Amino acid sequence: MPTADNRLGVGVYGIGWCAAQHIAAFQKNPHADVTWLCARDEARARANLANANLELPHARMTTRFDDLLAAPDVDIVVITTPNHLHAAEAIAAAGAGKHIVLEKPTGLDLGELVGIRDAVRRAGVRTIVSFELRYNPLLRFAQWMQASGRLGELRFARVQYLSRVTDWYPGWDWVRTRASGRSHLLAAGCHAVDALRWCGGREAVEVSAFHTHFTAGYEWPTSIIVNMALEGRALGHVTSSTDFMMPYTFELELMGDRATLRQDLLQWQDTTLDLDELSTANPFPDVALEAATDPGGRPAIRIRCAMPGSVDVSHHPFQAEIDEIVACVLEDRETSISVFEAQKTMEICLAADRSAELGGRPVSLPFIAE
Ligand SMILES: NC(=O)c1ccc[n+]([C@@H]2O[C@H](COP(=O)([O-])OP(=O)(O)OC[C@H]3O[C@@H](n4cnc5c(N)ncnc54)[C@H](OP(=O)(O)O)[C@@H]3O)[C@@H](O)[C@H]2O)c1
């Protein structure tokens, strides 16, 4: 039930690093109000809010998640707790009839994924999962290039997600454990898997992976490489690691039978991409295209836009995600990254982890029937 001034009420559970971005985004949305906050420790939560320069004088604070679920002035529950808590909380929120913003990873095993799917289906609530890089202009443009056929038939897709997460991270104590963080892909690299799925427009039918462990402190392997057989004979590859001595790097490559997108460069071999045609057709005002040369001196097209180049959540496009769930709740329509859609990304992560545990043995997908 919307609040007195006809805005959707929002309750946030787990007031840490990521929650601050969700709260800030809801505060900027004219159709929503953060009405409740839930944390194990009120003083710690208030300190986290103050650190993020957030003021919520009218939001009620509780230490009991059930209070959020019972509150008539909570329409949307935001779940920004550690990974191992997401599934049970999402199932409870759906059971209480609340719409849900769910942080990744959604579920940590098949049972959790099915549990979330069934609870959300039963309740008919709206959900959005924080694969917010889908709102980054480079990823949006890449997805459009592929879906509009301008790259031709996809032959290969590759994403690298290299993010050196150590004890600087506020969630270090829980993320480094198997019980709570679980695995590199589940805790972090799922963003790369999701980008490959979404931008490449092909589902994985088989996965084979290897992992290794270098960074001290983690209970789980800290690098994983994943090879994928994609629909339509295409191949996919994800490298995801916290081990590399370099700044945060998120790199995307899509190679079709007409043209290739390598991060911010478009290249071709036989069929020239027409810059004027592409600039006219480009639907994204925040993406500019210009003539360039590739490292070999051949003609190419440079893509100028905000890149997915920061680990800091304050640089991530959460606003678009939050605006989408609010619009979808108000207009009673499905979001573009529902738990059903995100489940497919999570299944690839689980398959890759299983394959790596088995020394690289191929694992077939999907795991879960519709
Ligand atoms: N989509 C993205 O780009 C992105 C980026 C970063 C994080 N995330 C996700 O967001 C979630 C939260 O991560 P974060 O970086 O915000 O971590 P964080 O700063 O540690 O925040 C987690 C919050 O949950 C609370 N919490 C911890 N253990 C809990 C427990 N056992 N029961 C209930 N509450 C507990 C903590 O508060 P108290 O200890 O004070 O209770 C803390 O405020 C994770 O699932 C992570 O994967 C997503």
C-alpha cells in the first residue's frame, strides 16, 4: 500500500556499503520513500548511513526483519545482507507480498534458486536483481550492437572481471568465507557471467572451468576461468579473479561474423561498419562514436561513454535499476532483470564452480527446468 503521499514505501535490510547506494537511489526517485531500515545493530547502521552522507529522519529502525515484512508502509523490500541470507529473506519477503530488490548472488545453490523462483511465482510480486552493470552505457551499446545484428552472427564472447578485493572491502569478514561468500563467481564474477549472457544474447549449454587460489584470507579459490559452449555454435569465456596486481578491470569482447566489439573499439575485416549509419541508428545519447584506428593502424570506430571501470559501488548505475523496479511496480509489469532472468546467470556460475571442483569436467545446462 503506497504511503500517505502516494509513494511506494521501501524497507531496507542490511545497512552496509551497497545498501547506501540503493537508499540514495530511492531518495532520488520521486515515487518512493525509504520508510524502514533493518539492521542487527542500530548504532552501526546509523554510523554507516552517516559515512555515506545519508539522512533518513523519518525512516523507522528495527532489528527484526519480520517488522519490515509486517509493515503496511513497506511495498518494496531491499535485500542487501551477506550472500548466504539472500534466499531465505527473498522467500520470506515474497511470502509477505512484498516486491523485492535482491542483491546478487540470488541463491547459492540449486535449492535456493528454486525456492526463490517458486516463492516469487506464487506471490506474483515484482523483483529486480542487482546486475546493475546492464545499465552501463558500454554494455547497453554492446548488447544493442549484437541484438540489432550489426556484429552479425555471434561467434565468440569474452568478459574479464578482475577486481582485487581484500580487507579494504567493508564485507571482508563475511565474503571471504565459504559459508557466507561461497565462491568467487557467486560473490563477484557473476557480474561478468551476466554481462556475457546479456550482451552476447546466447545461453550457455555446456560449461568447463578451472580455478586456483592465490590471495590469502579467502576460504575459496580466488581465480576462475570458465569456457562455455553457447547456443548457435558460439563460444564464451569468462576470466574472473581477485589475484591480479592491476586496477579494477571489466572488459567485454563480442565477435560476430560481420564485426567485432573489443571494449571501446569496433573493428571489422571484410564488411566495413559505416560510422554515419551507426551514429544515426545509435539509440543511446550517452554513447558517442568517432572514427579511429586500431593498434595496427586500420580504420575502426571508437566508442566514447562511461566505462564499467570502477569497483566503487558509488560509480555503479544503481539509479537506473531502482527507477526500473519502481516503474514496474507502479505499472504492474515485469522488470528486465527479474529473479527468473537472473537465475540463468546464477546457474552458469553454479555449473562453473561444479566443473572446477571436478577438475574441469564439462557440466551441461540448464540445471533447472522452466
Ligand atoms: N551489485 C553490486 O554491484 C554489489 C556491490 C557490492 C555488494 N553487493 C552485494 O550486496 C550485499 C551486501 O554487500 P555489502 O558490500 O553492502 O556488504 P556490507 O557492507 O558488509 O553490508 C552488509 C550488511 O549486512 C549486515 N549483516 C552482516 N551480517 C549479517 C547477518 N548475519 N545478519 C543480518 N545482517 C547482517 C551488516 O550489518 P551489521 O553487521 O551491522 O548487522 C552490513 O551492514 C552482498 O550480497 C554483496 O554481494 C553487490
